[in-house]
Amino acid sequence: MQAEPQAFDRVLSSMCTDPHPDARDAAERFLATNPGDPATYQRVADLEDEAVALLGEVAGLADPAGYVASGGTEANVQAVRIARERADSPRPNVVVSEAAHFSFQKAADVLEVELRLVPTDGDHCADLEAVRASVDSDTALVVGVAGTTEYGRVDPIPELGEIADSVGALLHVDAAWGGFVLPFTDYEWGFDHAPVDTMAIDPHKMGRAAVPAGGLLARSESLLDELAVDTPYLESTAQATLTGTRSGAGVASAVAAMRTLWPAGYREQYLRSQRNAEWLADALEKRGYEVVDPTLPLVAASVPRPTFEALRAEGWRISRTATGELRVVCMPHVTREMLASFVADLDRLEVRASVPVVGDD
Ligand SMILES: Cc1ncc(COP(=O)(O)O)c(C=O)c1O
């Protein structure tokens, strides 16, 4: 029997989603292409140039450098690598809040840089005083997260830029998840808001491209050049990516999704996801759970572990934060009907007689 992938109708934990139909078609057409060899696979190489230009538009950068990476992990690792190469220190360090994605741990391991994890403030954002106290003349990179993995928080990027500047470090923004929703908010997160040097921004998350389609952007070609190695047996002369052979499916599907959805489609998608997150937060609050305010479309709430386990047993794909809260990511495939059905299961599995439930509308 042919294996089938899981349906998305109970997936509330993923930062990936059902690709847009145009992205799906493009991925299929470009499945057997390799943008890692641009002199042979020229059409997908041209598409990659378009992908980078479109990502630049989303992130507020005219004339960007960059490439379509395998995901946010690769983009973050490469940003740390650029900073390490630029650093004028034998013991470079990277300063990042403890809310940052674990890919920075991998970057520090493979690149042998010191990772300085600083605490968050009361609202799960990087604590600026702690960042100021952690940087020094060996700091190669300050990282701000624009849409954290657990709470969807946006670090104060312009202020982090000032701190980076004060010690001659680069500034990297991890907008792997947030990049396709933040253009429609008032947050200051992009290249046009702060002296951002590099950014992770993933089409395969909120951008609705097929996996693998991450994005690494750099303010200038010279930053990307820090990654380049010579490629003797290829007709192209240098390669900046971490992987060699790469899937052209991700590149083509990223372009297709962005051509179709940027900007109006993404705006509409953000508004729907945000309304869904607020609806769910409200429904959980009315049931007496402690809820972290969803400032982006991601809800965290203190649902007890037995209830969490019962919901998973019911087929709901949900996850928990490091401190144990239920975490629901309102991705584009997450509809109001799905959330209503989830809340109905929650009510059935944990009846809390002492808490009055007011109508959900
Ligand atoms: C903020 C952030 N950065 C980086 C990543 C890593 O991305 P990937 O899993 O595509 O490598 C994630 C994954 O969820 C993320 O949320």
C-alpha cells in the first residue's frame, strides 16, 4: 500500500504548513533540479535570484544578498559563521536570549564559538540590560529573534542593533517563523528598521512554500562572501551555501508562493491567523487557564499535563514550551473550526466544574 503523509486537520504544533497549491506545483516541477550547481541548472538558479529579491522586499531590503537555505537552522548557522569570519577575536562569542531557537546551540558547537545565553524579561523578550552586560570586545554577533518559537515574541531589534554597534559586532535577526507575518504589524524588525546585517526568514514556515525552503539574507554581497569556498569541478566558481546539492523544489516553490501571496495574500493570512489565536486565547482564558497573550499567532497556556496527554491521545498534534505550557501555533492550515473542535475535546477531557464557561464568540 502506498504511504500517505499525515493530514493537517489536527496539527497545532508545527511551524510548517500545507503549501500553497502554486508552491506545491512548482516544487513538483523543479524536484530534479540542483541550485547548488547553477551553471548546469540555470533556470532554478534564476529563480533563486528572484526568491532572494522577493525575500528582500518582505524584509525591507533593496538589493539583498542571500540564498534559499534548507531552513532556519542553516540560515542561523551561516549567520554565526559570517560573524565568526568577520570577528577580530581569537575567542569570538555570540550573544542571544535563552528564548532563541536551539539552532544557535548547534551553530556554537560546530563553529566553536562561545554562546552567551541571556535571560528574557517579564514578557519573554531579550532583556536589554542583560544583553548590555554580556557583550564585550570579543562579541562577534548579537542575535534578536523576531517571532520566538515558544511565545511568538519580537525582541527589541533597533536597541539590539545599538548594542551590537557599541562593540563592533554584527546584528542577526532570526525571523525564520515571524518574517511573513511581521510586515503587517507595527513591530520594528526588518532591515529598514535597524542596522540588521543578516536575517533568517523561512518561506517554508509562514511563507507557505514546500519544505525545504529557508532563507538567509545579508545586507551586502561582501557579508555573503565570508561563506564562499572555491568550487573547482563546477563551472560556477564559488559556493556560499552549507549544503552542496540542494533541492530546487524549495527554491521554485518559495518563488511561486511569494509571487502569489506577497503582499495581499500574506496580509489576509496573517489577519486570519491572528484572529484565530486571539479566539483560542480567549476561549482558554474563559476556562480558567493562564494564557500568554498572543502578540503574534501563537498561543501558550497552562494546561495540565494529564489533559495535554489526553488531547495528544485523541490525535491532536500539540507541543509544550520548555516550562510545560501547551503551545498552539496558528499556522495558515489552522481554521476556526479546528480550534473549536479542539476546545470541545478539551472540555470533554478536562471538566473544570468550578470555572464558569462564558460563550465563545
Ligand atoms: C525562530 C526559529 N528559528 C529557527 C528555526 C529552525 O528552523 P528549521 O527547523 O527550518 O531549521 C525555528 C524552527 O521552528 C524557529 O522557530
